[in-house]
Amino acid sequence: ILNVEQSPQSLHVQEGDSTNFTCSFPSSNFYALHWYRWETAKSPEALFVMTLNGDEKKKGRISATLNTKEGYSYLYIKGSQPEDSATYLCAFIRGGSNYKLTFGKGTLLTVNP
Amino acid sequence: DAGITQSPRYKITETGRQVTLMCHQTWSHSYMFWYRQDLGHGLRLIYYSAAADITDKGEVPDGYVVSRSKTENFPLTLESATRSQTSVYFCASSELHDGYTFGSGTRLTVV
């Protein structure tokens, strides 16, 4: 069983604050790392698919970095807004696993207005 | 409409009954997956399929059966439902190198 760990488990910030979360995963046999955003009562939605060491991806105020050699990825949100409140999931694909994602348990972000 | 649809959205069944959850996608994605979401465990993979007629077990396959006779459909059957199978079930599809697209989920209660 692969271990994909996310921290913190939950986070409360004020509107306008910038924040970041961590995802750690096995550094051997890396294939890809995904980030998803999951709002309450909805389905997870893909944010980023990251495959190369040193990758940086950005979508609006959200960005992510990847370090495959040490097995971690950071997700950053700049100037958090209440609509950013959601659970952020990272998920790891091991090489040779037939594109199966193993998910972390997520970081629950609450942005207070 | 293009997309991935799951049915039913909600289901209550009795212990020991057979239940089938349906998943249909319109993109002809090669990969399809079934996950269950439980408090404290997050999303855990039940079964997956890399193409029509190719399926394999995930992390928690016991008590479940899948089939994929057509690319667009990936039904999940609980052969004899147990209370421990009360959960929210998500189907997803993907192509290689893409993010997964998830269905809206099926909330199953086994009484």
C-alpha cells in the first residue's frame, strides 16, 4: 500500500491570506502527481497533473510545485477567497501501475470572509 | 450530454441483496475506476479498467464485481451487500496523462 500523506489535515484562513499545503509521496518509481479540488456535495475536479521533477503549474491564484527526488509537492493559494473553501486532494501514480491514483486524505481549507 | 454519469444517486438496500451501480462516460476514455469514500479513509480504489474487457482489483475489491464489455460502461456490483459497504461510491474516467473526471457519486446505504 502506497503512503500519500497530506498536511495539514485542515486549515482556517482569513480572506486575502495566502496559504500552502504539503503532499508527500514515495520518491521511488514515480510516474505522476495529481492535485484535485473537492467542494462539499460535489465531485473532485482535477487542478494539476504533474510529471516532471521541478514542474511548476499555475491556474489563476493557485499554483503547485513538484520535487520527485525527495517525494513532495506543494500547493499554494494566493489571496484566498471564500470560494476557495474546499478539500484539496493530492494523488500519486506509481510507475507500472496502469494509471491508478492513490489518494491522500486531503487538506480541508476554510476561508473566512 | 457529454460527461460521466452515475446512477442511481441514492440507494438504500438490505443486507444480502445484490446491487449494481452504473457508470457511463461519453468520451471513450480508456481508463475507468471505482472508488469508495469513507470517513477517515479518503478515496480508496475498488476496481479499475484499462480498456474494454480488461479489469483488475484495486485496494479494497472484496465483495465487489465489475465488468467492462463496452468502453463507455463500467458497472459495479455488490454481490451480497453488507453494512460495511455503506459508503459513497465514485466512478471516474481518464485518458493517459490526463486528470481523472469523476461522476457525481452514488450514496449507498445497506440496512
